[in-house]
Amino acid sequence: MKNRRRTLQIALLAAVAVAAAATAGILLAHRGERVWTTDSPAALAELERGLEADQKLYGDEATEHFQRAVELDPDFTIAKLLLLSRLSGSVAEERRAELAGEVLQADLGELSARERFLIEHFRARREEDFDRAAKLLASYLEAHPEDPFALNYQCQTAWRMREFAAAERCFQRLIEIDPNWVTAQNHLGYLAMAQGEWRRAEEQFAIYRYLAPDQANPHDSLAELLLLTGRWEEAREELETALAIKPDFCPSWSRLITLALLRSDRDQAFELLERIEREGRCHEADVRIQRCRIEVWSAFEDADWQRAWAAFSSPRCERYFTETAVMAYQGALFAGLEEEAAAVTADLKGLVRDLGMDQGATIVADHLEGIRLRHEGRLDEAVEKLRETDRRLAFWSSDIGYFKLATQTELWRALTAAGRHDEAARVLEGMRAVNPEIAELWTAHPSGDASAAARPPAAARDAG
Amino acid sequence: MTPRATTAVLYALGLAAFLLAGLSIVDMYLPRPYDGVVLESDALGELKVRAVVPGSGADRAGIRAGDRIVGIARTLLRSPADAAELLNRREIGETVAYFVRRPGGEWRDVPVQLGRRQIGDTSYLSACLLGFSFFFIGLFVLRQRPDLPASRVLFWVCTLFLLVLVCRLRPASYSRVDSLVLHTGTGALVLLPASFLHFFLIFPRAVWEGPWGRRLGALARPRPRGLLIAGLYLVPVAVLAVAVGTKLAEGERPALVSGAPPANWWLMALFTIAGLAVLAANARRLGSLRERRGAMAVLAGSTLGLLPILTLAVGFPELLEREGWFLVGVLPMALIPLSFAWAIVRYQLLNVRLILRRSLLYTVTTALVTGLYALGIASVNGIFRGAGIAESRYFPLLFALTILLLFEPLRRQVQVPVDRFFFAERLRLQRAMVDLGRQLSARLDPAAVVRDLVEELPQLLGLRFAALYLLRGGRFERVAGPPDLPEQLELPGEVFRRLSGRTVLARLDELETPRRSDAEPVTETSGLLVRLAASGVEVMGALATSRRRIGVVLLSSRHGQTVPLEQEELELLQGLLDQAAIALETSVLLDERARQAELERELEIAAAIQLSLLPDHIELGPGWRVAASCRPARHVGGDFYSVIAGPSPGAKALVYGDVAGKSVPGALMMMMAKELLHSLALSHGDPGELFDLANRRLYDLHQRGFVALGYLAPAEGGRLRYLIAGQPRPLRRTAAGGIEPLPLSDHRLPVGALAAGGYRALDVELAPGELLVLYSDGVDEARSPAGEEFGEERLRHVIAAAPADPEAVVEAVLAALAEFTRGEEPYDDLTLLAVQRLPDSPAGGGAR
């Protein structure tokens, strides 16, 4: 009996030890979870709701939560900082200055490491001491490599610096730590799209859309991919959804018009223009640009170079240079208006000079140069120029993606004209992999007399 | 670690495993919002759908097996715990957006209406029942034989089986408990084959005790053996770590089958085959055919039980995901505990009938409780439809707890009918044993008790024989039983104490004192137990009461050695032996009582004879009057008085004595002393000489017996010659009524106490009317009930107050003593004499 009691005692002690170890493990696993410093649980809850809303791009909702958090705890410094970041220019400058002043003067002593970092980083940026901001970020990330806030700063910096490989790694890391960081999903979608990884891009955009379905941007982002890859009906639905959510989301209107133009449905394009005017609440300049696009694109499609140039020359197309300028340039060139064509190039250079636009504008300029060389029969030079232009382009968006396809179309024409059919076929194959319908449509277009004369029959194109 | 500490740790682990398994099941039925998705537990970190509960929200939303749940409520999930947290924030009935990826890559954003949690299917229920069966069998064996290493390892194996079957096979959902439960189950799965092999290395005989172990040499020592066992458990853990770690390092998800990578399954198969091979080899070298058959039963059960699951896991893992095939893999595992139980019964470790009985009992009770639960829930839902109580998520839990409280009272109620229905034969045997116990209790004849024990009992239990040894003269002598058993049982006292301290009969091996090392010599007890076992003795029980040791009963195995005596039978038998011991003790006491009565009758006769030897009337001579009384403390005493020849021819002397010792020895000594004095007084008139001679004679007897003597003889002129040897001082009552003690001579030791003599008589002259009172120490040392002595002072008062007459003085003293002792039996023999010089007498000496 005594032995049994002793055995029972040992067993109970062992069980208590196991339970204590488990409890200690759980406590250790949950230690240090508190990262926001406030004595008010209600304020903390509001801040967390605000962050969640902010993550999902519900900006107004986030602003309200941050505002309530500040009201509940007037000493809640980080809530003030986040509120400050949400307040737009429409809010009284006085209030923003007041908040900024409070954040700048806040005592960092009792704050968490993350809060100290965010505030010090804000101070450095406020003082335009970007080196210090970068150092702060680096040292904080070294100590807290998994802090999503700091990682987001790092990723955005890499993105802005056009260090796309680093940005992609950074965003991937960020969503591993916090998959609900929606802007990271959006960036990763575009990064995948740029590399032609349509499936991955679609996955990212689909996730993005799932996380923030009542925001216009996720639908618009996905629509860009669908538009580029020829899934036009799906793209239209997404764009319509985006516009249903946010009728003044003008990029979606623009893409709907692009879609109508790609389908050669001018009536639809003009109807859309009316809809923009009626319900779009876009800026007048935006509406004018869209009208310009429709007119230039229609003329170009009809191979009516004079009309294309005329449309582009009208006041409503002033200083608008993307695909409209390219079409207008070709129109001028093919119509024999060489001076006008040169003017487009000069205008482009002026834009580069005036607006500080560098890489994008020079790529467009190189594209135009390639067309000119082809038109002048300097085919090898044209191929080199266009190939280089194509190399420098990626499918970053539907617009840039289509511009890259246009460059590839010109390259195909130059190669075909030069009798380099194998290379031309490879280029065409690449285009078909992106958007087969566009590949067929654009290579069949009589783009200039030289190319029209040199255009091989469809069977020969395919065989090459 | 000592066996006791190991057992304690095992109990603790078992308790933890049991609680975890219970937690797993309770968690599955806690009311909480649930979508109806059962997750694939082998997809680490993913929420891959294994099945969808028909009719659930997920089912209606079109979620199917193979889909991956990527997000819930517009939030991406990193783990099932995220899903649990999100779902716990929702209400039952709420619709939540799910983000699902189809196996072909299609993404679906679907609304799922959350319902009440309800998971678990037939196969899991089977697995749970099987798991708990394993556990309770292991627990029962450990409780019965915690001293056996095989029992401990079996319990460990059964605990791991419990964890595998209940935790590892749990239909995973999003609960936080899932991860803990599933990972623990995986750990158990990985360790299980090692424990399986471990068990077969020591069951039914330790491999290292066989020819292989001796040949390997190193295994004979505990340390390398311990390392070998530790290695067995470390290898699968290492394989798991390498298999999973390598894949994770390569950035890939490890492929798992029921939580373990294929490499571990191969290892499990290898360990299992090794374990079965060891068992097969072990079985071949077992001594008896019965043992070999038992081992082969385990071999067959384990092989048939494990073959399907291992074949499926290693060869066709995808089939395990299908309900039907899963059952094909799991259900045969029931053969393992059954074959173990069967085999262990063969080795007398387990009472399978008891297990069966309890299993049936608990099954019936559980069915009743479940029925009650279902009825209660249905009633409440019906009666309180629409009210808060029926909708509350806590109601089913509270109701379940209430029902659980009813479990034990219900079980008690169910016990009798279940026993009556399933165990009629067993109950008949129990009743017969109870009747035999009653019969034994009523026995007064020891021969009848012996007959009951060695003839009826074996017949009742189907034993080959029973033997009875009774304790006689410090030895256990065989009084009944087969002649090939020893006549006398040299059973050490310590073994008998252990035997009589048990509440159940002991199997012979339980009485073995474990040796600390192989080098320690075999004890005599071990030798005796081996001889008894060779004679067919199976169990031994003590016959003893709280007052005395009576004997030992030996019982053989049953006829044909089919089924050993079960634990319950052994407990009943111990009760029976206790009743037999009381019956035997009663008969012994009755016998002793009869002898005592006879002795008492003889003593009464002796007392009468002794009294008759005392003189009725004492005559010392003219002028002297004597009164006397002698009362023995028991029937016969050691006090006496007598009249012997005096110092001069024709004179008389009075002697009184008190012999050391009472009862019969005292009486005999008294007779001898009295006769000695009589004979010596005839030739030796001087009292000193008389006492010296008597002293020499008594001392020479070397009996260490001595006699306190007093001597008194009349002399010339009213004087008295007296000699006191060991008796109290005589008291003189003067004419004026004063009390004076007489002086004593220097040498006054009792006669026969020392070799040296030197007794000398003194004279005292009494005036007419004066009295002399002589007495033995039984007078002044008489005790009251409170323990107080009567004392000389009290005696003086009584004598002084009494009339001046010898008879009156004696009567007064006796009355005072009776009052003082309140009629209690005298502490010592009592002799009282009073001698008076008559007032009108010249008191001359010599005889008349």
C-alpha cells in the first residue's frame, strides 16, 4: 500500500512537471507579443482594426479607426503617426502639423522597439535625412528581421529604386511573415507579370482581389493581366466590377476603352466615352485623352496615316505620347510627313527634359527610331534598335505590355523584311505565347508601305 | 532508474496520453462554428481538404477533397490555427468568404455558411475504441504486475497505440488542439515500432538471457543493453529528422503518410519484422508447449494485425485516404491486443475474462449514457425550441457533463444484470466459494476444516490437488496433501509474514526475493519454491489470524493446465483461507479450553487435599491459644503452617512457610518443605539447627526454590522461642493494647536461598493475655483494586482494634483484608496466625 502511494505520488509529480513544462512553453511562445504601447485596450483594438483595414486598402475605414484610437488614448503616439499617414491633403494642414508635432516630440522611452523605429524613421524622413532613415531601417531589420512594417519599408524602397529582383525577394519574405499584406501581393503580381509568369501573376492578383474584393484596384490589377493575355471578356468583367466599386477609377475606364479598341469596336469605345462623361467623374483632361486615343487608334487601324496624324495634332492630344504618339509618329512617317514625325520625337525629348522622365521615354524614343530605320530600309539597324528596345521592356502593365508587343511586332516586320524568317518566327512565337489574338492581328496590319510590301503570306509566317 | 520510478513515469506518461486523447475527442465535439472541412493531416502547413462533411456549408459551397483552403474571411491563412482563430470569431449560421484553390490551379472565392461542429466518422470511431482498448489492457497489466519489465513495456506500447489511433488518426480541422494532438500522434507513430521491438526483446523471455544474449556477451551487462534500447528509440527519430529536415532544407514539403515520411514507414516495417522475428526465435526456445503456443498466438495476431496497415502505408499510401481502405488497414489491428491478452493470460499476467467483463459492462453503460444524452438533447431541443437554452453552444457540453456524472451510478446498476447475463458460470463459482466459506466458518472440528480445504476446494476449482501444512512446534507439518510434497515445509518467517500480509494468494514467483545481481547466490527460499513448482504447486496462501500463525495452504494448477487461477479467484480464495484460519483457531481454542477445565478440576482436588493437610486445630501446650488461617492465591498455594516436634521431647512447635512460586509448583515445594521440617524436627530440637539443616537440603536441590519460614515454640515462664527466616516480623499486642514488632536475628534469609546457614532463635516473653500475630507477606502486601498495599501500619491498627482473642484477631484481619481488596482474587498466598498467652495460666513450657 505504501509503495503504491509512493508510486502514485511520483506519477502525480511527474504529471505536474509535464503540465508545468507545457505551460511554460506556451507562455514562452506567446511572450513579447505586445508591440503597441497603450494602457487602453479599446484604443489598442481600434488600432489593430485600423491596421487590418489599412492592409486591405480600406483607407477611410482605417482613418476612422486610427482617429478613434487617438481619441481613446491621447498619448497613443503610434496611432497618431498612423493617422497622420492616412490624412490626405484635404484635411486641414493645421491638424496634420499638430499630429506631426506631437509625434516628433513624443517620448520614446516607454515605447516598443517597433514603435521607436517607426517614429525615428518618420523623424528622419521628415528632416529629409534619408541616409539616417536607411541606417535606421537596416539596423532595425538586423535586430527584427521579421517585422513586417520594417520589411515593407525595405520592399517599397527597393521597388522605388527599381531593384526589382531585390524587391521581389523582399515582398516574398513579407508575405511569408504576413500573407495579408495586400500591397505586397499586388506588387508581387506585377513582378510576376513583368517576367511573363502569367499563372503566378494571376494567383497573386486573385489573392489580392480575395483580400480586398470591395476595392477597385485589385480588380483593375487582375484586369490588366487578363487584358494583356487576351482574356478580354474576363478583363471586361473585372474592370466593370472595379468601376462599379469606384466609378471615378479612371485607369479602369482607360483600360475598358483599350479593350474596345483592341476589339476594333469603335462604337463601344465611344459609348464608353459617353459613360465616362456621364458617370465617370474623371478629370476633363482624362476624358479628352481618351477621345484622342480613340480617334488616333481608329485612323491607325484603318491605315489612314493622314487622319491618324491629324487626330494626334488636334489640341486634345497635346503632349500625350504613349501609344497615341507612336501611332501618330508612324502615321506621319508613312504619310511622308517626316518633319511632323521628327516633331513627335522632339516633343518626346522635350517631355524627357521637362518632366525628368528618363528610361520610359527613351525606350519609346528608341522604338520610334527603330520604326524609322525600318521605314528607311536600314533593316539590320532597325532590328538591332528594336531588339534592344524589346530587351529593355517588360510586361509591367497592360499598357507597357502592349507597347512591348508593339515593339516585337515592329521587330518581326524588320526581321521579315530583312529575310531573317527564322528569327522573325521566333519573335512571333513569343508574341503568340502572350496574346495569340494580338499577335495575329498586329502582324497582319499594313503598318507602312515597306512592311506591307514585305509582308509574307500567313502560311509563310507560321512556317518561319 | 528503479523499477518503481519507471512505473511512476509510465503512469505519468499514460495519464498525459489519456488526457490528450480525451482532449482530442472532447475538442472535436465542442460546439463551435464549423464549415464541414476535414483537413489532410499529412499536408504540413497547408489546409488541404481530405473530406467534406456531407450537407455542411463547405459541401454546399462546392468545396471538395483535394482543394486547398487558402483564405477565410478575407484573410490568408498561414496555418490551421489561423483558421481556428478566424472561425472562432464567427457565429454559427454566419456566411464567410473562403478562398480555395482547386487541384488544377483554379481559384475560387466561395461563400461558406458555418454550421455546428460535427466531425468524426465510422473509421475514426473504430480507431478510438481500438486505441482505448489498447490503453486499458496495458494499464490493467501494469497494475497487476508492475514488477515485470514486460508489463511496463507493454503499457508503453499500448499508450503509443492509443496516441496513434486516437490522436494521429483524428480528422483534422482547424482547432488549435489539432496541431498538438496530431504531432503527438506522429511522435507516437514513429516510436511505436521501436517499442514493439523492445517488447519482443524481453517477452516472453529476455533475449539476453537466451543463447544469443550469452553469445553476444555484452548484452549480459545492463549498460550496453540500456544503450541498445535507447538506440532503438533514437533511430526512428533520427530518420524522421533527416527525412523531414532534408526536404525542408530543399524548400520542399516532405511527403507524409499519416504524419510520417515513407522512410519511417519502411523503418517501421523493418522494426516490426525484426520484432516478429525475435518473437518467433524466442518462441522456439520456450520450455513448454503451452508457452510456445502462446507466443505463436502473439506472433500470428501481431503479423495479421500489422500486415494490412504496413502494406497500405508503404505500398499504397493513397488508399489510406479512402474510408473503406482505411478500415481495412486499421480494423485488423484489433488482433494485436487480443493476441497479446491471450498470450499474457497464458503467462498469468492478465485476466482476460475480467477484461471482457469490464469491457462489456462499460460498453453497455456507455450505450445507456449515450442514449440518455441523445434523448436529453432531443427533448430539450423539442421542448425549448427557439429558446436560448437549446441554441446555446454550452448547453450540450453542460448536459454531457451532467450525464457523465450519472455514469458511475448507472454502471453500478448495470453491473448485476450484465454479470448475470454474461457470467452465469462465474457467478455460480463465486456463490459456491461463498457457501464453502460459510461452511468453514461453522466448522468446529479441525478435521472437517482440513477436509474442506484439501478435498472440496480443489473439486470446486478444478484443481489437481491442495495441501495443508499446520504449524506445530515451530515447523510447518503436512497434515494433508499429496505424498510427493515435503513432510515439513522449511518456510522462513519473513516469507510467512509476507504471505500473511497479502490480501490475495501468492503465485510462487511472487514470493521470490529478487536478486540484486546474477552473482548473488540462490536463496533457500528460491530452492524451496523451485521444488514446490516442480511438484505442481501454483499458488500459496497463509492460514493466520491476528493472534496466531496456523499454517499454509498450497494449491496446484487446474486440471490440464488450461486456464490459470485468475486474480479474482485468488482474492476469493484468500477470503476463504481467512475463514478457515478462524475456524481452525476456534477449534484449537476449544481444545485448549477443555484441557484447562480438566486441569482446573484437578487443581480443585489438589487444593482440597492441601487444605486437608493443614491442622484443623493447633495446640501448643497449656497456657497458649492459637488461631490460624491459610488461603492460597490460586487453587493450590505455596503457604502452609504446621505443628512439628518442639525443642524438647514432647514439646510442640509451630512452623509456617511461604514457598517461592505458586500454583502446582509452589504446592509441591510446600509439601516437600513441610515434610522436611517434620522429619528433621524429630531429631533436631534446636530451631537454629533445624533451619540450618533444612536450608542445606533445600539449597542442594538446585531447584532455585526457597521457603520463607517462621518458627514458634513455647518455652519456660511464658516465653516463646521464635525464628523468622524471610517472613515478616511478628507483631506483639501488649496487654495495654499497643502493637510492637518483635526483634529479628541477624541471619533471616529464606531457607534454601543461600548455601550458608547460621540461623539463631530468639526468645520473647508474653504477659498473660498478650497476643503475638505471625503472618506471611500475602497479608501486608495484599493490594486494593487501585494497586495500594495493605501494609504493616494498617495491619497494626486492625490488630489493635480487635478483641483480645486469637480467633477474633484472625477474623478481624481477614475481614479488613477482604474489605481492602474488595473481594479481588488475592495477589499472593495468605497465612495468618495469632498466639495468645492465656491470662489464667502459668504458661509453662513443654507439651502437655
